[in-house]
Amino acid sequence: MKRILIVDDDHRIRAIYKRLLVGEGFKVLTAHDAKVANEILTKDEIGLVLLDIKMPDIDGIETLKIMRSTQQGLQAIFITAYPGTLVFLFSFHNYVMASLHVSTMVIPQ
């Protein structure tokens, strides 16, 4: 079974997405930066990446470029808490805008 990889430097965001996706029956791996994400990608078959745009060292855009050099056609969903990055997202052919407010989320137990 292909797995979902969550890449975000904020451990709370990784934990929220992981709990939600595992609760829906998905196999989920997490990484806090591009280096760890790429290590995971070389070892595991990944079907989808949830990828933070703004991360220290290497941002999500560069991370995806590196990841796609290893696994062509890798599907990704960019996630961000910064509204200023919406201008960037409009440059993609296919995109979905969604809002996540961690402070108001109810996490299933």
C-alpha cells in the first residue's frame, strides 16, 4: 500500500494531519524537513505528499523538485499557514484553497 508523507517543520501540524489520516485508514509517515523527507522517499513507496511551503533551510517548492527527481509524477498538496503564499499558488494549473485553523480543530480520539 502506498503511503502519505507529511512534511512540515511544525510538529503540531504533522501530528494533526497524521491523526486525521490514520483515523481514515491511511498509512502515514512524517518528516520535519526536506532531508528526512527525501530519506523516506528513497526507502518507501509514497503515493501523496502533504508539503509545507515555508520551512527552514529548503522550502516546500524546492523540496518537491528534489523529491520528483527521485520519484517522477509524485503527487503533492501544499499546505501553509501564510496567506501571502496564495499568490504563488495561483500559478499552478490545479489547486484547491482550504483553510485550517489549528486552534479550532476537533481531533478525533
